[in-house]
Amino acid sequence: MSTSSVGSARLAAYAVGSYTGGGVVAGLLIGPLIDRFGARLMLGLFFAVAAVLLFAIGTSMDALGDGLLLTLLAACGFFMLGAYGGLNVILAVFYPASVRAVGIGWAKSVGRLGTILPPVVIGYALARGIAAETIVSLFTVPALLIVVALAIIRPQQR
């Protein structure tokens, strides 16, 4: 990876673009995949693959070339952001009809904390000297917790 501040800033911008671009592609494919194979299976698989990719990226970030890092980030974005987009399917059958709209609204609102808190936590961790590799690897934990939750939760009977 490039060590100059300009190179690092450029790589960071490409990294965000790669991750997000992977999510855009997944957004187009997750619906048909869920229709064909089922939401719980596809979302569990997507989050599990994202966890593996996060761990792989975190543990080998310094050894990866820029191209491979960006490719892995795009794949990670595909699985993580694609699965997040597909969670609406699970939420729609999780809540009983009488509170479905409110339940989905609250769940998605609380879920947005996952987009607000990580940059703050990452900044705090980096300021405290925690290695970037460790930080990225730790994002494996929430992804795995989602896989467990998908295996445990059951939809409401209609």
C-alpha cells in the first residue's frame, strides 16, 4: 500500500468507492436471490461471507496490494451491504401485522446506528493506538451475531 499521505487519501477514497460499489451491485441481485433461495438462507450466507472477508482483510491488510485490497473491499461491500438491504424481507415477517410498520421503522432506525457509530469508534480506536488491522477484524463480530440471530428468530404466525 502507498505510504504517502496523498497516496493514502487516494486509496481511502477508492476503498470507500469499492465497498459502496459492491453494495450497489448486490442491491440489484439480492431480491432475485432471496426470491429463489429464501431470505434467511441468503442473508445468513451473505453476512457469513462478509464476516470471513472482514477478518481476511483485517488480518492481512498490510500484506495486500492495493488492487487486491480494493477487490476484497468490493466483495465485502457486496455481501455486507447486500445483506443489509435484504433485511427488510425478514423484518416484514418478524412483526405481527398490528405493529409491523412501527416495528420495521424502529428496527431500521436503530440499525442506522450501525452507520453512525463505526466512524466515531474507529476514530477513537485509532487515536488510542489500536491497529487498523485489529479494528477491521473486530467488525467480524457483529456480522457473525447477525448470522446467529437469523438462525434463532422465527417469523410471526399469520
